Amino acid sequence: MKPIQVGLLGIGTVGSGTFSVLQRNQEEIRRRAGRGIEIAMVADLDMTRAKQVVGDAAKVVGDAREIIANPDIDVVVELIGGYGIAKALVLEAIAAGKHVVTANKALLAVHGTEIFQAAAEKGVIVAYEAAVAGGIPIIKALREGLTANSIQWVAGIINGTTNFILSEMRDKGLDFDVVLKEAQALGYAEADPTFDIEGVDAAHKATLMSAIAFGIPVQFDKAYVEGITKLSGADIRYAEQLGYRIKLLGITKRADKGIELRVHPSLVPAKRLIANVEGAMNAVVVHGDAVGTTLYYGKGAGSEPTASAVIADLVDIARLHGADLAHSVPPLAFQSNTLGAAGKELPVLPMAEVVTSYYLRIRVADEAGVLAKITGILAHADISIDAMLQREADEVGGEGSNPEGTQGIPQTDLIILTHDTREGDMDQALAEIQALPTVLAPITRIRKEELN
Ligand code: HSE
């Protein structure tokens, strides 16, 4: 059978990896796919660099639309990223009858409904294994391997940059700003790391997993997104003393009234395997009613790990090319006529309705009755305390320990862990506590996930 013809849009890190892995493993991949997979064309603005990567093996062009217009190309691999030109090119490729493989989580999390709809109408595949957790086959696991289950929750470390930063903060006892600079110098973090450190990249990935796990449309606009920029070394140390690690988790969970979809720093018990995922590695835990808890671990970024996922999609497409796609695996795991029917699917819950437990750090004046006032407010809000820690007075000191206007007042940090509470109730209680004259600095609140 004639090899399937692929056009790459962009040959940076992932594109080069895709090219070299396809070349290196071509014989095994051909035996698996039932036909060869050939990169016939590559489009890149930097044509010189592209030619250095592919040599004479593929035609290099500067204009991506030359690939889309070529009737011999069966599959377009979009590795440009972002919502702008990438969206236009993906929709044009679909309109031209090409299958699409993309690693673009931002594009699918925001415009997925439109893109999957266009692909269904045209009878082509849009595949995106590389968009979530790089080389970990989590899309395949959720969509196919766990298809018997009613998924209860998914929680993942799905951003390597932030996990590297948090690991360094814990290992070396450094604050966020210092480690971010180190990560940038080492090339782990982008020059503009906003999407990573503010949790946006993780939220794009969590949004996709949420749709696949629960049969809801992709709804990035409903995700709660909080990054790691406000975490202090002190919170990481206190968490450790209480038996927890702090990780940036992407969480999506089935609750009574709807679906939780949230990204934020979370305390995770140090004994959980996922709490021990260090450096730039990714890991996703999925809990299904039949299978129980399963864990997927691996490299979430990088040239060949991401290429591994791109090529898996190419093999799926090579096997299905020319077949009736009506019986193929639906892109979002559920048949499209069961998605997005107004009012039928579970809503994504606002953050106030989320139920979780909390770590609170409250800087207070160290005087009689302060703790009683705080615990009184929590008790009145029906918030149950799980554990408490009071920093020794001689540990409180140094920079930031005397917020403006509080010089000379003896002060201490109260660390409180709570049991499960509705976030809206916690918001109200924290507003009351913050207003106490004996509370001397903004309260730190970090959510806690037991993941059991
Ligand atoms: N920037 C991402 C990360 C990789 O740090 O994990 C691509 O999604």
C-alpha cells in the first residue's frame, strides 16, 4: 500500500523529533501501521534550518498553505502552536479534506468544539495525543483503555516547567522568583513563562481531559486557573512538616451537581506516588469506578517524547485512512450527538461550589484570644479543623515578617489544615478572619487534595 503522505507545519523541537523518530523506526512503524508513513513536505518560516533537518527527504516550503493545497498530502501535522494562524490553517486543512494531528492544547481547549465539528462534517480525523502530557498516552488511556468506567476524577501534574520550579523550591529552600530565573537560564522555562507559571497551559490540558473523561464539551472558559507565582518557600516547608508536598495539579472531578475543572497549587500527601514526581516530569492519576486508581508517568515535553505521541496519532490515521470513520473512536471519547445538547450534559461548577480541604497560613499578633477568635469563625461556618501548627516565635523573623505598621508587635504564623468544605463557605470565613485587627498580613490559602 502507498505510504501515507504527511505535511509538517513547523519543524522546531517537536517537528525535528517527529522526523527523526519516523526515520529511525520506519520499518517497525510500517509493520504496525500496515503502510509506510512519509513526511513529504515541511513548511517553516526558517527554510534554511528546515532543510538542515530534513535534507532531501522532504520538500521544504515557506508557506504552509502550499502543503494544504497539495492533493497528495493526506495528513497535516500542526506544530505551530497558539490560537492565531494555527487555527486558520487547521480549519483550512480540514476543509481541504486532510486529517490533522496537532500538539496544540491551547487551540483545542478554546476552539475544540468548532474544530471537531468541522472535522466530523468533512469526515476527517483530528488527533491530539501530544497535546496533553507529551509522551504519556493519556488521551488513549482515557478514551479507550478506561472506556468501561464511570470516571470519578482525574488529577495530574501536567506542566513540567512548574513542577521543576516547585521541586527546586523544595529541594533548595528557595523562593519562586529565584528558581524561575534559574529555570530560564537552564532553558526549562520560556523567556515569557506566563502560560506555564500562571497555570494556563495546565488548564488547557485539564480542559481536554475533562471533556474526554465526562462527555462534556471543551470549556476552557469555565476552568478555574491559579498558578504558582504566589507560593512561598515557607508554605512548602510547612506543608512538608505536615506530611504534604505542594504540586500544581490540574483536576477534573465528577461532583453531585456537576463537574469540577480547576488548576491550582495543591497539598498532596507526601506518601502518594504523584507527590514524588519531581523535576520536569508529568504524571496523571485517573480514578474509575471499575478499575480504581491508575497512574500514568513520563515526560510531558521534549522533542522525541512529544514526537512519540504525534507518531502514535499518525499510525492511527494510517490504519483508518480511507475507512468509514462513523465507527472510529470519537475524538472526545463520547459520540458527538451526546455532547453539548443544551442542558443535557453536566455543568462545569463555579469555584464557590467546589468541595475540597484547605491549608491556611495566617500571620497573627501573638496574644491571648487570637486563636480562639479564628477557630470560632471557622466553627460558625461549620468548617472542621484537621490539624494545626504554630510556628515557634523564634522562627518568625527576617524579611516580610513585620508587615508595614506592625513593627514591634509579637507575631506568629498559624497553620491550619481543614476537612472538606465548600469553597464559597471558606471564602466567607476567610473574609471574616482577614478583617480581624489581630490578623497582620494577607492570609495564604492553598487547597489540599488527598487523592484517595
Ligand atoms: N510548557 C509545557 C510544560 C510543555 O512545561 O510542561 C508543553 O505543554
